[in-house]
Amino acid sequence: MSFVVMKFGGTSLADLERIRNVACHVKREVDAGNKVAVVVSAMAGVTNQLVAWVREAAPLHDAREYDSVVATGEQVTAGLLAIVLQSLGIPARSWQGWQIPIVTDNAHGAARIKEIPGTRVRERLEQGEVAVITGFQGIEPERNRVSTLGRGGSDTSAVALAAAVKADLCDIYTDVDGVYTADPRIVPKASRLRKVSYEEMLEMASLGSKVLQTRSVELAMVHRMPVRVLSSFVAPEALEPVKAGTWDGAGTIMCDEDEIVEQRVVSGIAYAKDEAKITLLKIADKPGVAASIFGPLAEASINVDMIVQNLSADGKFTDITFTVQEAELPRALNVLKSVQKQLGAFDIKSSSEVSKVSVIGIGMRSHAGVAAQMFKALGEKGINILAISTSEIKISVLIDAAYAELAVRTLHSLYELGKD
Amino acid sequence: MSFVVMKFGGTSLADLERIRNVACHVKREVDAGNKVAVVVSAMAGVTNQLVAWVREAAPLHDAREYDSVVATGEQVTAGLLAIVLQSLGIPARSWQGWQIPIVTDNAHGAARIKEIPGTRVRERLEQGEVAVITGFQGIEPERNRVSTLGRGGSDTSAVALAAAVKADLCDIYTDVDGVYTADPRIVPKASRLRKVSYEEMLEMASLGSKVLQTRSVELAMVHRMPVRVLSSFVAPEALEPVKAGTWDGAGTIMCDEDEIVEQRVVSGIAYAKDEAKITLLKIADKPGVAASIFGPLAEASINVDMIVQNLSADGKFTDITFTVQEAELPRALNVLKSVQKQLGAFDIKSSSEVSKVSVIGIGMRSHAGVAAQMFKALGEKGINILAISTSEIKISVLIDAAYAELAVRTLHSLYELGKD
């Protein structure tokens, strides 16, 4: 017998037919003797409709009211799934975020979970009742208001609940059957990873792989909670019921790296298209100049990623190139214009026609030469590298957007990540 | 300065444009210095969609889950209206039933309000913040579950809240501009009542006038809360702001009868089409026979309205005629079939082709002859009376459904209720 948290996203709950399919996945686990808590998103499209209404009501709006409105989508699916489970003879009840309670801070619209008292739900699970819990939301206790975790927050809810009820496994059901070595739409030969370490998954999530929300991966890593990614779009009977400790089978399991026996040097290739590059030309080269540029950007909450600095030919001036999220480019340019007035004249150039391509793998720690191989392969294809950033287990390069898919395919072959 | 509760139904909140119109009605009161709590229904059609999903999930379903799902509609409109009010510069916040809390019993789907601690909301109102409160719902405190009051329950929420916050007036905004002497679709000359007593309104509500929910009228009567019915479909500036104690102007005000100076003998004519008649023929006439029939019906929670009993020609048998709600006719017939087995043979006849037409007026208490006039006028039109029931302030007759509209028009002229 295992304690399992099963999380289902909006496409898995898009209508009553799909909700019934989800109920059959839950029934498979209950029939095998497992204790199950289910975390649900809103029906696909519903949250978008609610957000559109809020924006129509007023472009600038109280985030507490926004949360109160958009949190209703999950309440609907939680109640409906509980009813369908009951109709299959499975004891079940729905729980809203405030009923558990899932306690969050007061950053409405992008709240962080602070605490989940899990004993009450755990007791009900032990008695054999399935708990159907609204994802994406909680309660801010000081003002007693509903809060939401931001888009994609249901993954985070699921992992946090799994930790709170001391589950053996957190299964994230989605519309893909696992984590791949690269985006299969770009690399048809991409293969499913059976296991991936938290560290690798964290890099993949933050580097543009959309399978899991970054915060949910961080949380799983902190709690060492095994998290599996698998598809709800298979027949419920095609999957084996969960058996704690044995992770073989469907999907991709995210776990401690020492549980991954056969390690590859490189596990996957990620890419992100929503990058923008800013180049500042001919800045007077004096101490403190970097601080005067990146300080104001940080104050405006603009994340700066890669940074490259070069001296200009005559040595008196310097050029600085860095990247920001494409969506933040207009705000970043505004901040830089006000800096321009203080620092004296420099030129600003920007482009959103850039992509970031990354090679990820925990094996890189003990293997030299991965970066060199990468730069050589890209060079041979005539792909120019605009900036580089690295961590212990990843190398990212910024390139012209037009070459992004070629780069991904090239690197996927280079590290022999394909099937067979 | 007055404390006002304003309640808006689903057609008044059907889309953002209508919600903005509602906000302008609220603004008119706030600008006049009034303190306002707003009670909202769900957008028109939304609750029906939610109910349809629940029924599709399972025809027999847990009422607690039903409540959890259908209560979301009001959460959406409450949040949206709060946002629109804020955008007009009016401090406002939404309150869900469990946040106030509106404490109910555990009869999920048709819960009754037990208690509303009103001081916290009252304090916020005094500070000038508009409270936008979800109608139709509350919380059952023992299991901490969301409960709903049944369809039309938002009227009851509004009156209960008005009593809890000690409001001066409860304004119910709807799609008609008041209570009429008869249904204007049947009697084009029907006139709007300026004032109506609680007792009269209670009879009208329970006799088929759909303007207010019966329970809300009972509650208003218990608390002696002045309730006004008026239309949200007029320009917000066309209405005068509320001034406590002066009820002249738009709509119909429901108040104590001693506040109604010019009393008419008859105030209005109501009719109900959803009646069904059951006749039991040739029952052995012995003591206790009525109890053996109406006891089992009461146990099955079937409301019996009018009852007529006649001896048959030979004196050994009796015939009993009574009415039930049309929707309960099949259940009533089932109960009677089981009674038939115990009491011995009798015949059962039933018809739903009957209507109940009622004459209502507090003046009837001190005026004899109202009934005699009524029976004579109906007789002159050739309308046969199948059953009669009376109270201190109303006379109801059951007639063939085909004559219902003729009867209403006849009685409306008889008591001179028309315009001019």
C-alpha cells in the first residue's frame, strides 16, 4: 500500500468525459489498495475566461479580487470529480484551499505556500477516503482571503501537498507521457528519460521545458519527494498501479541522482525562444559602471540572465550585452533610458530575435570537454554564439533565433540522445 | 445617511456591461453618503450550466459537492463587481459566504441561515467600504463545508444580511419595477403597488407571484425590515438615492401595514398554474380515514393545499378532493396507491389542468362580502369553482386552467385595481 498524490491538469479535465477518465485512473490506484489525494486544475479554457473577465472589468485590478474570481475554476472540477468518484463507489470529498488550509503569503496572484497542516487530510486518506483538492490556490490567513499561486501553480500545490501528507509519490498527469531528451516536435528522434535528477529537471524547467513548473521542482528537491510525469491520455488500465519504491514503467520519474544508476553525461537539450538581447555600446569604462546599470534593472524586478562585457578597440569604452525575458524588454529599455541620463551618452541596441539553447546533465560535473564539443559542433554548422552562461550541470548559449532548431538537433545527435 | 443593502439578480449581472450599470447604481448611493452592502447572484445562465454539469456527473449526487460547485457563480460576480467599483474610485471588497460567515444548517442544497455575525461587516461599512457579498450561499460550520440556500436564495441572503448589519432598507433590484396588482402580461391595466404589507407579500409570494422568494418575505416580516423591489434596468441617475424613512418614489416598498395609510380592501390578484388536483372517490366513510390518507403524504414531504370533502349520495362513502404541486403529482399518486391497499378499494382521479386564482388584501380583515362578490363575478362568467381555501387576508379558488386568465382579469376589474 502506498500514499499517492495524483495531479491532473486542465486538458485532462476539459469536460465530463475526460473527468470520468481521470476518475478511472484514480479507481485503478484505489482498487490496488493505495491511498489517494487528487489535485485538480480548472477545466481547460475556464481560467482564461475568468482572467479575461477580470481584465475587462478593469485593466488595473485588486489582486485579491482577481484571486477570488479565478480560484473558482478548480472548485468546479474538484466537486465534479468527487461526485464522479462517488458514483463509482469510491468514498471521496472535495477540499478547497481554505478548507485544508493551504496557507500562503499575501502576494496575491503569485502567492507562495507557507504551510500545509497535513494531518487532517492524512487521517481521512488513511480511512480510505479520496481527497480531491483544488490546485493553484490557498488562503492568506491574515485577511482570510483566497490566494492563488500564479499560472501553472497546481504542480506546486501537488508537490507541497505530497510533502504535507507524507506521500510516497507525487504523480503529475499531463498531456505528454514524460520528459524527453529534447522537444519531440523539433527532434522526432528524441527519447523519453526514465529517470531524471531534481537538479537536471530544475535546469530544464527554468530553461524552457514546459513540462513542470519550476517552483514545483524546487519544492520536490527540498523535500526529496519523488515526482513522476506521465500522461492521462492513455487507457487507465494501461498503467500499473503505484508500488512505493519501484519506479519502473510509464513516465519519467524525478528523483535523487544517486538513484539513477546509468548516468549519461548529457541528459537533455532545452531551448527557450522568449529571450531578448540588449547591447549597450560605447559606455565610458570606469569603476561602478556595471552596478549603475544592473542596480536599477534589479530594482525594477527585471531578471537579467547572460552578461558579456568587452572592451572597445580604443580601450576607453566598453560594450555590455545581456539578456532579459522578451516580455520585459520594453520595461528594461525604459529603465536604461533613465540610466542613460546619469551615465552620459551610450548607444542601446536590442533584439528579440535570439534563442537560448542549453545542454543539461549531472554527468557534466565529472566530465571535462562537454562545452568544447558543443562550441565546435555549433561552429561547424555556422552558428554564431552571442553569449554563454554555465552552471555546474548546464551550458547555455545565446544564438540567432533562426538557428535554434538546427542547434537543438545538432546537439541532440552530438551527445547521442536519440532512440536506439 | 442610511445603511442600505442592495441585491442584484442574475439578469442584472449578465455581462460586464450590466455589471458596470450595477456599479453605477451603487455609486449613486455612495455619492449620496449612504453606506452600502451589495448582495449578488451569479451571472444569468451560469448557475444552470453548473447544475447541468453536476447532473451530468451523476444524477444522484452528494449535496455537499453540488453546493461546492454551484456556489462558484456568485464568487465570480462578487469579485468582478468589487473590481469595477474600485475602478470608479469606490473602496470595495468581495466577501464569500464562509468569510462573513453566513452560518447555515446542514441541509445542503436548501440550507437555512442560522446566524450572521454582522459586526465585522458593519464596521467596514461604517469606514465607507462597500461590501460585495455572494448571495445564495453560506457555510455549514460543523463540517466546514460551503452550503447553498436553494434557487432564488439570494433574496433571502440579502434580507438576512440587512437584518444582521442593522440596515435601514433592503433594496431588491430585479427586471421588473415593482409588485403589480396582477401579472401585467395577463392584465395590461395592472398597476404598480407603492406599498404592500409583509402579510400581503407573503401571500403573493407563496401564491405564485415570482417577484420575491417566500422565505425572504418571511424573514423581512420577522425582522420588520423594509424591503423595496425595483428595477436595475433603468438609468442609475433616474432613481433617487435612499433616504431612510421616506419611501416615496420608485418601486414597491414592503413594510408594516400601519405604515400604509390608504388601504384598499383588495391589493392584488395572484395565480398559480403549477397546481394539480387529486380526487379520491368512494372511500368508506369511517373515523380516521383522512389521517390515513394525509399522514402518509406528509411523511413523504408532499405539501397538500386545498382540501374538500363530500359525502356521496348514499351516505356510506365519502369523496375527497385536494391539490398538490404539479411537480409532486407522480409521487403523490404513488403514495396513494400504497394507501389504497390498506384502506380498501377507492378510485383515484387526477388532473393538472387546474389553476389557483387568489385575491389578497389586508383590508379583507375588516370587510365582509369580498368572497361573495368574488364567487358571484366568477359565476357570471361561467367559471366553475372546484375548491376554495381562505386565510384572514386571502381567498383562493381552484378552477379549470383554461379559465385562469379570464378569472384574473375579471377579478382585477371587480375590485377596481387598474390604473386611473
